[in-house]
Amino acid sequence: MKSYRKELVFHTPTRRAFINITPNIEQCLKESGIKEGLCLVNAMHITASVFINDDEPGLHRDFEKWLEKLAPEKPYSQYAHNGYEDNADAHLKRSIMGREVVVAVTDGKLDFGTWEQIFYGEFDGKRDKRVLVKIIGE
Ligand code: ZN
């Protein structure tokens, strides 16, 4: 069995952002040389997500509005966690949007359903954050 590991780094200029990282993951798969297997992609930080959905700007605005309703960033004083930091909302948003995705690798390609794309979801940005890519197979 072959095994491939890589850390990708993202640094968003804004506190929150969604980035389509599908091309980055396709590049990793190419580098791995693996044709049949599984590809795991996970955020290595507890205030960021990796998730699969549609690359449609309206939907991304809907996610932003929905997450702000569920876990508004401000006022910071509403969260117990914010005695130490100001990012309680980011922890909560990350929990909702998820830590990782696993995509099947078939015939050297990511075996997506229709419209599926992989996104990095940043909820406490403006600094370097890492994403782990692990691919195993033959
Ligand atoms: Zn925190």
C-alpha cells in the first residue's frame, strides 16, 4: 500500500472565508501517484473546517448568514470561552461545518458526486492555518 501525506497552509486576510481547495487536493493526488484508495482532508485547527458542498457564491453567503445566526461573532462577552480569547464563535462554527472529509479515489481521480467540491472554511483567520492531506491506496 502506498501512503502520501502533505500539509497545506492557508492564510486568509479576513476573519472568515470559504476557499475551494479542490485543485490543491487534485494536485496532491497527482503527486501521490495513487489510483485506487481513500483521500482524507482535515483542518488541523479547531477554528477551521473542511467540508464538501457546491461552489456557488449565493450558497456561501447563505452559510455565512446561517452561521452568524447560530453563533454570532459579537458581542464577545456572550461566550464563556472568550475570557481567554475572542474566538468562541469560530469554535462553534467549526463544529457545525465539520473537521474533515474523506473522498474515494477511483481511477486516479477524486470520485465526487455531482457538484461536489472541497472547501476550507476559515472562522478565525488572518494567520497561517494548516490542512492535512492523507492519501492511502495503490
Ligand atoms: Zn479559542
